[in-house]
Amino acid sequence: YASTVEELIARSQLWQCFQIYINDAEKARIHVNAIRDLLKSLPNDAFDGSSPIHRREFWDDWLKKVEPPALPMSPPPGPKTP
């Protein structure tokens, strides 16, 4: 399944195993990172639209749901007031 939509599907199932059933967030994160990288590298014609899972938008939404939100940047500390 390398470099295909099916690899995205397989890795998402591995993510589910590690994140939900095994409770190993680090191994789950490995698959999320691989999915993100693969999604960036797949050409648009890899997604034939034959089902929702075969659309790039599905995977963009999936990543938004499973990735933790980025923490907002804190403003730099201001001058101390006496």
C-alpha cells in the first residue's frame, strides 16, 4: 500500500489501535506524522473520489480531528512595574 490512499487508511487504523486500544500516544503520533507527510506527497490524482475516504479533504479533516491543537504563543514578558 506504499504511497497510496490505502496506506493512509492502513496507518489510520494503526493510529486507532495505538491511540484508543493500547493507549500509546507516542506510537500513535508516529502514524499521524506519517499520514501528514504522505498526504502532502500524494498527487491529487491519487484521490479518485470513489468514496469519502478517497478524497483529500477527508484526510485534511481527519488530521484536524486527531492532532492536538497548537498551543498559542505567549506574548513576551513586558517590563516589570515597580
